Amino acid sequence: MSHAITAQDLSKHYRVKVRDPGLRGALYALVSPRYRDVTAVDRLSFQIEHGEIVAFLGPNGAGKTTTLKMLTGLLYPTAGTVTVAGCNPWTGGSAFKSRITLVLGNKQQLLWDLPPEETFRLNKAIYGIPTEVYEAQRTELVDLLGLGPLLDTPARQLSLGERMKCELAAALLHRPTILMLDEPTLGLDVTAQDAIRRFLLDYRARHNATMLLTSHYMADITALASRVLMIDRGRLLFDGSLNALVARTTPLKRIELTLAEGATPEQIARFGEIHHFEFPHATIDVPRDEATRASARILMSGAVVDVSIQDPPIEDAIRLAFAEAANTERPPAPPLVPLVPRP
Amino acid sequence: MVPSVADAAEPRLELNTWAVLRALIRLSATLELQYPANFFASMFGTLFWLTMAVLTVALFYSHTTHLGGWSFWETVALLGVFNALVGVVEGVFRPGIGSLAEQIRHGSFDLVLTRPVDAQLYLTFRELDLWRIADFVLGLSLAGYAMHKLGRPLDAAHALAFFITFASAIAVLYSVWLALMCLAFWLVAIENLPTVFDALFEAARYPASAYPKALRLVFVYLLPVAWTTTIPASALVGRLSMLGVVESVGVGCAALLVSRLVWRAALRRYTSAGG
């Protein structure tokens, strides 16, 4: 079976007008415009399998949205090829559009002054969903997302979380197999975020759907994505599991200690590098693969009454990865971890 | 129950333009029926506007018997046609394609483009201000009353000629409106484009022959204003030949074709630039 999404040497360059500041600059730009080429996406290649949930990581302006737009057919690439759900996004037409869905956390498709049910019915017509399929899919989505009481309330009167649930239902009525989710939990409270995540996992399990996700919430990434594509300035820096990324960028683990009476910094320093010492608390850093052994030794030494091994926050790992990439000479910027061709 | 992989395959889709059109019109009706007061507001507004317009024309005719060869009641018939077209512009064009720039700015246009529907069709009928049907009905009623005053009952041939030229007029107006709004893809700020359209269309309030010759040629050949009111009104009052009817169909079709090409060029630009 072919891949759900394949991108090969995908590139996108923009021509942007440059002008000097002030009125003079504005006039000059009008008479003799100058342009600069900006590389938004630079030779991205990756494959995503059916049923995989993959997260795009990268700072603002890294090229995540541009890539998503190329995968959905909204932008022509400058170079490279894309196949999504067996189609070329620009020539796939209705067959392609019926297999995908695009959910933008900061844009809405719900009709503002009307209940969500009306948007659903419009989508039924747009996607030409046969009535019995529509009823089945609608029932499933209403149950999974708990939309029952919301369906006859005008969208503008719904809370942000309720509206996002309805947005998702509207976007999934035609039962797409490929979901492009750009910040699907943007601005939602923790409970609503959690509900959306559980729903997405459930939808994937039921329909073997493939999801490509961008989010600024790390909890989205850790809860949903089995794999991350890290991009910065249009280039792929890392392709692999989140754990592999963390292990690669943060080789140390931090151990929190509750000190026993009379414990000294010298005693503690034998087990690892002291990060913080203030009786009765201390933290030390030890190499990741020695963390368990080190904790056992500390406990045996009698200098502490309790230990707890902490993983550094994932945000730190990602920040470090980008910092490392920024320090790397470019071009050619080698990936942090060799990109192993996926089976 | 977890469906099998076969169940997970996408449902068979039958894309249906008419179903989308019906759904959009139904939605607008649902929305508009929530605010029935708008109907009366629209009705009174139109009645007031029409009275003023007729009085202005009457003022002209207090100094002359003919305007560009048109008698008072012939000009009133044209005014009625003009107002019926205003109903189409305000009821369909402005809320629909008129929202294009805003949709591009807010990014909701992206969501339209990812759906299996013709984006032009969808945008055209996405939102309708159905109460503006008052302008349409009152406009045609005024034209009918003028015909009665002229003592020319409408026979089937004239009615057909009017129907055809009126449809062509809508096509021409739609095309000009669409092409103007498409400039939003190239220019960032287009707040003034509807004003350009309004100014142009305002010229259609009087018979094209009432204007100086140079301007008349512009309205016929360059900016197709003459085809919007003068031609259908001519058909109504029996001033238009068979050839004129055929020509108006040609102009209407050509306008639609050109505006579609502009639309496609605009979309190509959007998808190759963007960001």
C-alpha cells in the first residue's frame, strides 16, 4: 500500500518587495520596485504512513503553514512533488478534496449566526454525502464529541471549546482519511483541549485516519503524535519519535533530592553535578542512561531520604534542538539525527 | 464498534452543484427569516428612493419633453429596470462576491478552496440578502406602471426580449463586479473598488443616449454600462431590434467568459503566491 503522504524535495520560494523606510522609500519602490527571494520551504522530503499522527514542530515562520498549504493544494510549490491520499493536490480535484480535511484553529467554517446543524447540512450538500452515510457519520460525531445539546444553538453563542468541537464535526462529516490540523486546540482550556485530543485519537482508531498536526501546546504533541517533523527556516532538522529527540538534545536527567540531616554538598557532588543546593533540597544532573543507577547509589549512601528523577520539560528539549540547529553552519545544515528512510 | 478498513474508505461522493445552490439559498432564507423587520425597512427605503428618483426625472422633464430621445414614461420604465438591478446587486453581489477581500484577509477563503465545490459559485451564493427582493419587485412594478402609462401592453415577444436582455444585463453586471473584486488578489486594500462599481452603475440610471457621444461610446464598448439598463429598457418599451437582443446575449456571454478567465487568473496568482 502506498504512503498516505509523500513529499519529495518540496520547496517554496516567495518574491517579496523590499523598500526603504519613509516616504522616499515608498515613492522609490513605486517607480522602481526591487524584489528579494525568500525561501519558505527548502527541499523537504518525508513520507507519512496511513494511520500515523505526525506533528510539525518549528518556531513561527519556520515553514509549517506553508508546507500544510502545499499539501492541501492551496499553494503551488516552486519545486518538488507531493502525493496526498494517492492524488496530486493541484490536479486531484474533487476526489482529492473529498479525502482530506483542513482544520484551522484560528479560522472557522461554522456559519456564525446559525446553529452548527445548518453548517453540517451545507457540508452534506458540498461533499455530496448520501443521506444514510451522513446520518451515520453525524450520529457518530455527535456521540463522540458530546454535541447533542449544542446543535440547535447559534454558533456565535457557543463557547470556544464547544465551537471547536462543532468545527471538527463539520470538517469530518465526509469521513476524510487525511486530516491537516493547524493549531486545533488554540485558545482552549485544559479540559476542552483534552476532549479534542481524546476525540482525535478515537477518530484515528475508528477510521485509520492519517493526521498532520501543528500546535504550540506541547501536550498536544506528546498526547497525539507518534512522530515529529522538526523544521526551521524551511528545512527538516529532525524526523523521528519525540523520545528520540529528547534523548538526543538533553543527554542529562535531573534528580531531585530530599536531604538527610547533616548531608553536605561534597557528599552529594560525588553522584553528579550539583545544580541547586539548599537544605533540605538539592538537585543534581546525571547522564540520562545512568540516572537509575545513580539514584540507587544516592539512596544507599544515606545522605538523602528521598529521590525523584525528572525529565527535562519537552519545551526545553525542543528549544535546545533549535538552538543547536541555529549554531550549525548553513548551508549545508546536516540534520541533528541522520534521517533514516522509513520502511 | 470499530469498523473494518473497508468501512473506513471514504463514502462515495456525488458532487452536486444544484444541491449546493439549494442549500445556500435555504441557509440565507433561514437566516433572513430571523429578521423580518429587514423586509419592511428595505421596502420603505426602496419606496422612498424610487419616489425621489421619479421626482428628479420629473424635474428634468419639466424643462424638456425628451431626454436622449426618451419620453418621460420611457425613462421611468428604465428607472424601474435600474432599481430591479439594484436589488440584484445589493441582494446577491454585495453580500456574496463582495465579501471576497475580507475572506482572503481572514484566511477563510482557504477553507473554501479545500472543499469540492466551485469556489466562484460558492462565494456568489454564500450569503444572500433576500429582503432586497423588495427592490427587484418594486422596480419591475414601476416599469410595469410606466408601460401602462405609455399605453403599451406587453406582448409575449416583447416580454421574451425583455427577459433575455435583462438576464444579459445581470450577467454583465455580475462580470464587472466579479472582475473588480478579483483585484483583491493583486491589491491588498480594495475598500474603494465597490465605490468604482457604484459610480459606474450610477451612470446606468439614465438612457445611454442622454449622454454626450464620446461617453456613450465608452458606455457601450469600454465599460458596458449601456447593456445593463438601456438595452433591457429598450426591449421593454419596444425600441430594440431582434439584432439588439442577439447582441446583448453575445455581450452577456462574453462578459461571463472574460470574468471567469479573470477569476481563474486570480486563483492561479493566489496559489502561486500567498503565504
